[in-house]
Amino acid sequence: MSKVRFLFSAAIFLLVIMIMAVDLFPFLWIFLTSIKSYKELFSIPIIWFPAHPNLLFYREVLEGPFLNYFKNTVVVSVASTVLSIGIGSLAAYGFSRFKSRLSSKLMIVVLVTRMFPTISLIVPLFLIMKAFTLLDTYIALVIVYTTYSLPFVIWMMQAFFSEVPREVEEAALIDGSSRLGVFWRVTLRLAAPGLAATTILELIYPWNEFPFAVVLTQTAASKTAPVGIAEMVTSYAIAWGPMSAASILFTVPVLAFSLFTQKFLVRGLTLGAVKG
């Protein structure tokens, strides 16, 4: 029996290694491409590992408008995340504590709004932003990202708030705290792991979002990094080296942030999974 268990564990381990190799190979290839020379990029046969690694493409990217695109991405992502978490948490708390037939129907409506394909919303949103002269601004992207993210935040936080015992809130109300005070001082703190998990997952969406950004932005003043990287593919050539370097620079902050907050993400996603 132990031998069968060992073979099964070994098979699972090999399967995981194979899946990781398939998933990580594109990132490894992009990194190797970013440190090659121009000659090595287009050599035949393919040169897998550069003979003399260099940072030429990174310097080329940093001397261009990429840093401005990166700044725009940070501003838009942080602003939309803060707004969506703030508004969505209040709405989720209301849905979790004041349940009725109407609130149940409203939750379904909230979920349905997230089901619309992104492509079907681009033209109406473009016309709305144009009518309010908000095209090519941070405000347009922040409004769109916040609105599009609210259903996700509401559904996630509603589940986390439902795990907080009502008795704790009732005790705080008896002590004289207001409903908003209970939410801020008690419920939100007890649901902190869930709040952290939702914030992490929510931040990733505007960071990587492309369709809305490419339609609603027109100049370097508001273009985000995904749009800037995509513009390296032109009708005449594809800047493989600079595009790879920009992709690495764009990915590293999110990767570092994910690794740093991994424990909060796991704690949040497992909140309420085990009940004593």
C-alpha cells in the first residue's frame, strides 16, 4: 500500500512539475529575449541563451515613454481599487446585514452587470466619456474600472461579512456605537483577511486591463503600460527586445506584490472555511 502511495505521490509531483514548466516557459523566454542582442534575436538557428547578456533593451525602454505609462497605470489602479473597495464594502455590508427578498434580487442584478462582455460596453462608454469630455483622462479610466469592479467586490465582501457573528455587532450597538461605527471598528476588522484578499485580486484587474484603456486613452498623458507595450507592435516591425524588457519591468512589481501579500490572500480566501 505504501508503494502505491509513493508512486501516486511521485506521479502527482511530476505532473505539477510539468504544469509549472509549461506555465513558466513563456516568462523565461521573455526574460531571455530581453537580455539578448539584436543579432541574437533574429539568428537562425534560435539562440536560447545569450552569449553576452546585456541591458540594452531595458535602457531603451526606460529612456522612452514607458515610465510615464507605468505611472499612469499605478495612479489608475490604486485610485480605482480604493474607490471600488470603499463603495463595494459598504454595499456588501448592507446586503449581508439587511437581507430581504428585494436585496436578494438586487444581488442577482449586481452579478448580472458583471456578465456583460467587455467588448459590448466599449462603444457606449466611449460615447459617454466623449459627451462629458473625459476622454484621455485618468478620471475616465478610474470611473470605468471602479464601476466594472464593484460587482466582484460586493459579492466577495458580502460573503466575508456574513461570516462575522451578528452577536459581536449587537454587543457594540448596546454599548452605544452607531451602525457605521460598528462597521468600521468591529466588522471591518474581523473581516480584514477577506478585505485584504479582495483588495489584492481587485488591484490585479486594472493593472492588466487593456480593452478599455486602449479605447479611452489617446496620448501618453493617460495611456497605461499595457497599451504602451502593445504599441510596440507596428505595421512595419515588432520590437521584440524592447517589448520583452517592458513586459518584465511591468510584471515584476505585481509579482513582488503577490509574493509579499500571499499569506493575506490565503487567509482571506480560507476565511470561514473551517467552523468549530
